[in-house]
Amino acid sequence: MRANHVKRRLKAGEPSIGTWLSLPTPESAEFVSALGLDWLVVDAEHNSVDQKTLSQMFVAMAHSSIAPMVRIPWNNPEHFKRALDAGAWGIVVPNVQTREEAEQAVQAARYYPLGSRGVGGGRHYLSFDTNGAEYYEHANEEILLVLMIEHATGVENAEAILSTPGVDTCFIGPNDMAASMGLGLGTPLESDKPELVAAIKHVRETCLKHGVAPGIHCSGAEGVNKRIAEGFQFCAMASELRYMLGGLRDDIATLNWQRAEAASRGAASSEGAIVRY
């Protein structure tokens, strides 16, 4: 059975870097999985990723050494079951605010005797390049459970959440955390607002106190380097959609062209206008 290299690196205190997949397509998953990152998280919370597409995206990643993960829509046992049985190596649970919610996530992610995950499913063992019997024996050791703290209430309850047995990693969502603190929508991920900085520091220090790997969402490589220097390990670099649009936007901004609609409006007075696409 393939070992979950992400879980081992985090346990060893090392950083592990990945990105998010927003586009519900196996093709994007395949291309990004070849770039040499540690892991990819399919974002099924905010994007239209159905069960069949999720399985196909995991299949597309299988040729690489990437760890396939998913952010489920909500902390519901059904979402855990379907994502894990599709072959996820890790589950990211959004917006955990209490110890009870943390305990519920642990129960859903682990087989008996550590939890209550149902026995069954289709391709979970294929994802680890093994057979069903070996998968059932070692799944509890290999599946990475990541709880997101992204609300002020979660920050207040960080001690109770992160001391829950069975939690591997915490992942901070700075945007939602800032919004819940009344700091506004769209706050930069590496914002220096004192309230947000203090909240992030508190969660990170609580993680380290309880042997949970601290993680956080970053805007890019510069942000990841900054967070690693602060002691974070499980760091995400934006998303493949952000990089695609950002690259196109930057190049479009440097083009020497005139948009078609602008050219048509000025056609009467500029008969010889040239439009470059």
C-alpha cells in the first residue's frame, strides 16, 4: 500500500505544499498533478464537483506521486464516505467551530475502533495501489484529516478543537476569518491587520501545543515562504484557476491592442483603426 507522504512529512515537522483545484475537470487535475507539488485539494465546497467527476479527477492524478485530497461541502458523514470511497488520501473539513464538530469529523474519517466510517466503496484501495484487505488494515493510519478554522468562533475554541484526538492538521482560511471578525470581505491572505495577525498566531501556537500540523491558505509562493518561516507546514498556493486567470490577465495587460467594441464605437472617426487580438 502506498504511504501517504504528506502525512509523514507533517509528522516529521516538515512543510508540505500544494494547491486547490477549482475547475471540475480531470484534465486540469492531470496537468497540475505533474508539476511536482505534494498534494492537490479538489474544492468541492465552492465548486460544482459531483461524485463522478471527483472520482475521475482522482484517476487522472494516479499516474503521478501527488496526494489526492478533497475539501468536502460540509462536515457531514455522507460527504466523508463518498469522498474517501472515491480514493481521497485526505479530507479538508470547512468551518469547524467546536470540539463536537471536530469529534464528528474524526468519527466520519476513521474506521472502527477509531471511528464509525462505513465499510464498503469502490476504488478507495486502487487509489493507494493496493487491495481491499490491506486498505482496511491501514486506512486509519494513512488518511489525513484536516480541520479548517476560518471563523472567529473557531479561533475562540481553538484549544478545544485542536486537542481532539485524531486531528492531523489545521488549515486556516484567512479570508473567511477576517470577514467573521468584521474586517471586511476580500481581505488579503497575508493581511497585516493586527486582529487577524493575532488570531492566526493563536491558532498556530495552539496547533503546535497539541502536535497538530498548522496550515494556511496563501496567495502564492511569496506568501508560502513567509508562512513557512512563521512555522506553518500545510500551505496552499492559491488555486489553479487563480494562476490561469492571473497569467492571462497579466499578459493581456501588456498587449498593444484596441478592444473590438472600442474600435467599433470609434469607426466613424477613425476609419483606419487597427484592432489586434
